[in-house]
Amino acid sequence: MAGWGARVRTANYHRKMTSLDLARELDATDPLAEYNGRFVPADEQSLLAYLDGNSLGRPLKASAERLQEFVTGQWATRLIRGWTDEWMQWPHLIGDAIGSAALGAAPGQVIVGDSTTVMLYKLARAAIAARPGRSEIVIDTDNFPTDRYIVEGIADELSMTIRWIETDQSTGISTEQVEAAVGPATALALFSHVAYRSGFIADMQAITASVHVAGGLVLWDLSHSVGSVPVLLDACDVDFAVGCTYKYLNGGPGAPAFAYVRERLQDGVSQPIWGWLGRRDSFEMAHGYEPADGIRRFISGTPPIISMIPVRAGIELVAEAGIDRIREKSVALTEFALKVVDGWAPELGVTIGSPRDSTVRGGHVTICRSDFRELTPALWDEGVIPDFRAPDGIRLGLSPLSTTFVELHRGLAAIEAAAARR
Ligand SMILES: *Cc1c(COP(=O)(O)O)cnc(C)c1O
């Protein structure tokens, strides 16, 4: 799997060829090159390089077609019958598709619905309720804001204590730090698999094991890994996980989240938002809430069917391309970015805020300079779209199925030029 990335790293373009030549060659030999044509093309005049596919993935042509077909087809003709035809099963079907293509999860453990934030709340509460008498939640200071705020809210609500792990922003959370933070009071530990800022990949298996040794449960946020870095939830013995579908899965703005709950835990846990569609025999409209069996109980209200259409197209694309091949290209893209930035004049003062070791680096690379906050709007005006992450990072989100090496090269050249101008 390291093959392609290593080829980029060792390519000797200084003597034999320019970085643009190398980008062209990498595109020409990219086994996933055809997937770029599956996306709705952007206007090349106004968009030179889209380097933010890890915040909002590009739309697939299949999504445009299927959304149109759905409105005039199933919705218009089947109307309310659509629910019993198949819509009620979509959260399960699409959940299982995500589980099998991207998460290493056997069927019956993944469901789609709500936002990532709401799912985080539901799963965190379910985990805490399953560990009565334990009063602590472990989380790291550099976790994504919504994860931190959800934990703060729950700690406030349930009078629990938060045990903060101080993370080094340019690396990430280590197993040793987790081992030192967990103990007999730990109910839940919540971490991101791929750090949203640095792209650092946490050791899911070892960290999960150390939380389990302390008797706690673990909840992983997979928003920056799903569809980009292979995840092995079952093999890592994970308890709970959530993630976004609008990043590398190209589900569209506000697309619903997915939740994973390990099969052995499902019937023993209770999530806090008791809605009619998570109840056993929903349509009996009976008195009193009784949770449905299995993963179904993690649904609260009516599933967001229209929003799942692009998610379905997105996960089908990942399944077709194969997550291991996606990862291989992802590594090659991030290696290429690092190689080009390493070739910049030292006077530019740009540093790397992501791991250099590709085995612990996800699909994005952060580069740093103190004035990148001021520089980013000018890049956007030029049609070069990365994003800025405080305090000083430009984050290059490289989406393997839609980003080309030449596009990345264009973006990097614009950043280099803008940095040199200032
Ligand atoms: C993008 C992201 C979210 C987003 O949550 P929403 O509820 O969809 O806004 C949550 N967690 C992480 C780690 C993310 O990267």
C-alpha cells in the first residue's frame, strides 16, 4: 500500500522534471483517474483548485440524476406508500452500505440519521447510561469543537467530570496519554480517529483497548476518516462511532450522519431521544415507549430520505473504487503536497502541521504560517479553495476520487505565489 506514496516521495523532479511534470505523470498513471469524471464539473474559470473536499465533498452526477428521478418518480407516484415500500429501511440499507464499504462493520450495526452533533449526543448518553456509577468523560483538548461542546453539555447535565487530555496540535492523541487518563471512574472516552486540524490518525485499536481495560466505553468520531482512511470498527472492538457523510462521502451540505453501535451492546443500551420511529412496532402508536430491537432504537424521528440519496450515491462510489485503493491515492496526494511544499524557499517560512509519516496521516495536510488567516480570502478570490484553521493553518483537503494531482499543483502554486507576495 505504501508503493505509490513512496514513488512520489522518491521521485527526483528537481533534476529530471518539474513538479508539474510529476503531477501530470501521476494523473496519467492514476488508476482512479476516471472517477473525477463522475463529479459535476465546476466552472474552471472560477475554480482553479478545490482543496476542501474534506469539509464539503463535491456533488456526483449520479446524485443530480437520482434526486430528480426521486421527486418525479418514487415521491410523486408512490407518495405515502413509499414508506412501506422501502423508505423505512433506508437508514439500515445505507448504514450497512457505509459499514461494509468504509467501516469494517458487519451488517446491522450502522444506521443513518440526524446530524453528527445530535448522534454524538445520543451515543455518548447511551454509553454513559451503560456505565452507571462512573462519573468521568475523557476527551482531548484538540478534538473537534462540536465533540467538546457536546461533552461539556452532558457533563453539565449529568454533573460529571471531564478529564481533558492535552493534545499536541501537530501530532495527536497517544495511547500512553489515554492510559494515563482513564481509570475506574471512566464511563466514556470520545476521540476523533483522524484529527480535523493535523490529519493525525489515532491508534484506534490500542486506544480502544486501553479504555476497555479501565472498564469504560469508547466513542470514535470518524468524520475525517470515513471514505478516505480504512476503518476496522469490528476488528478494533469499538463500542460506538459516528461520522459525517458530507465530507469524503460527498453526501451534500447537511447530509445526515451515521452511527455505529456494536451488536453486543445494542439491546442493553438506551439513547436519550425517545421518538416514535425508534419504538418497537412504531405504527401501533401504542402507549409508553419501548425501544425497538437492535440498531433501530437509535432512530428518533422521521428519517431524512431525500438527504440520503446523495449519501447512497457517494458510498456506492467508494464501494466501487475500493477503500484500499482510495487510501493509496490519498497517501500519494498528501505525499505530493508535502514534497512540493518542502521545495519552497525557506524564506517563505511555511511549516508543515501534519505528520510526515504517512501511516499516521489521514487525507489532509495542514501547512502553517502566521499570516495564513489574512492570506486565505485572497486565495478564495482567485478560485483556490483550501480552508483556514486557527491559529495559523491552511488545510489542504485532498479528496481521492475528485482531486487531481494537477489541480493540487495549481493550488499549491497559487499559495506559494501569494505567500511570496506578502
Ligand atoms: C465535520 C465534523 C463534525 C460536524 O458535525 P455536524 O453535526 O455535521 O455539524 C463533527 N465532528 C467532526 C470531527 C467533524 O469533522
